[in-house]
Amino acid sequence: MNLKALGWNEFHQKHFDELKTPDSFPARIAKSQREKYLVYCESGELKADIPGKMRFNAGRKGDLPVVGDWVAAELRPGSDSALIVSILPRMSKFSRKSAGGTTDEQVSVANIDTAFLVNGLDGDYNLRRIERYLALARESGAKPVIVLNKTDMCPDLEARIAEVRSVALETPVLTLSALKNEGFEKLSEYILPGATIAFLGSSGAGKSTMINRLLGEEKQAVGAVRESDSRGRHVTSHRELILLPGGGVVIDNPGFRELQLWVNETALNDTFNDIMELSSGCKFGGCTHTHEPGCAILAAIAGGALDNNRLLSFNKLKKEQQALAARKEQNANNANQITEKQQSRKLKQFKTRRSNNRFDR
């Protein structure tokens, strides 16, 4: 395999040169299942795993390899499998907060150039979910592109496009029908040799069908959607990096059942840049945009220039982001306290040993 065709560039080469060992070679994670990996490298594909030390030192799941990662690997002696010795720094990563009450980052894919945010124009359509995906995509470092699939099932396509563009701002909005194989020429601007694309969206949005159309074969399993809500089963059970015949790399992802924010304030504000610009015209600093006289946002809502639901969505995501930031800070403080206690304990043990050595003499 050609490394450049897999997405290798100067950024990855620089960091590989810093981390490589005499026997290591660059490889890219193509599949990941329960800490067992399939990697692509110049010699082809290899099964790989990680050493126990890497697993032990990983402070969180995001510190372990994910699909799209570039790694330094070594061949196991007398075997056709490889050992991953280090993970190269990531150019981008699409992350969300892990499910449940823990405050931990769950990295889905890494080193993607473009994130196709796929939404079906059937019961899957949801403006508020699109805003959430946009915020996460902006945080990822990849270029977000909204893809509206199933145009064949949308009786008022132009109205839907206008709604999405009202929240997309400068983010490109593409429309197609995977079922009828229409509109795929619009993707060619982003699917280039050496570029990595990730398809992200809920189950039933049509991600796997779109990839099959790009491949020209029915490689990815496709499932039916429920008529009641247009949601699909998780037919795609794992992430997979796929080489496209025309050049470029695509990553298929299982649909997200829940998508909790893992973003900073800047990414969220950029996603709602229209509201941020309007707020600069408010009469009072610290305006809550609820009742204050001279509020530019309330004036825009009253005049029909801003949808009140967008403001409600922003307030909801802002509250979620602030709560996340507070939990991160608390976790950092707790970690620092643990480190200080460990250092104090080590210093006490050192002094005790030093004192005992003097007594022995």
C-alpha cells in the first residue's frame, strides 16, 4: 500500500521521526475491536495489538488507538502480526462525552480532513441535532460538511435546505439520494487522493448506502429503518477505514444513539456565530436575552430575522458546555491533589530511607 494514498503527510512524518525506533514502521489503524486492531502499512494489512504498558499507562480510553490513527508499529518476531509501540499525534479527532455519569472523552475517529454530517430528509431530520453535530465537528479540527440524504423522500426540499442553511452559516450543505444514486458528484470536491473522509450521523441516515455507492459495490451492510421514526438498527457494528477506488479514504461509523458535547466555548460560539454577532449589539453587557430593553437578539426574533428555537438551542448547549467545563476543572483539581499527595508520600519515604541509612552507618 502507498502511504500517501492512506493519508500520510509531512505532519505525520515529522512526528514519526521523533517517535520511531530502529525496527518500527508507520501504519494506520483500519479497524478496532476490543483492543485488537487491523492496520494498513506499506507491506499490506496486518493484525496488531498494544503492549500491556500502553494499556496500563492510558489514563482514559481516548489515549488508546482509534480508527484513523497513525501509529509506529513493529513486527513480532516469527509472526505475521504487529505490535503498536506508539500513537502519533492527531491532526484532528471527532470526540464526544462518554455515556453515563463519568466525564471522559470518547474519541470516535482520528486524522480526518472532512466530516460528512449525514442527515436523512425523512423522520431522521432534526435541526437541533444538526447544530450539535456542527459544534462537535468544529471542535474536531476537521472541515464539516452537512449532507442531506434521501431527497427522494422530501416533498418540500427547498424549504428544508433553507432551514439547514439558516443554522449551517458558512458550512457547505449538500443534497443527494443514495437510494437513487443521485447527487454524488457533489462529494467529489472533498474526496481527493490522500484525503480522509468520515461519515457521521444517526442510524438509518444512509451512511453505509452512500459508501456502497462510492465503492460501486454492496460492501457495507445496510439495514431497514422503522417507518414510525425512520431510525435504523446498528447494522454497522464497528468503525472501518476503507480505500476508495478513485482515491481517498473513507471511514464508516456506527450511528450515534446519543451525542453529548465535548467542546470548548470557542467551538460552541463559532457554531452560533449569528447569535454572537447579534449579542454584540445589545444595549447592556451581560444581557441574558430574555427581557432586557435594547436586546438585539430579542429584536431579531421579533422581526423574524432569528428563530427563537435557535436561541433556545444555543442556551441549552451553552448550559451543557458550561457544566462539562466545570466537571473537567474539578477532575483536573482532583488529579492535581492526588499527584501532590503521591509526591509528598514519595518525599517522606525518601527522607525516611535517607535517615535510616545514616543510622546504619
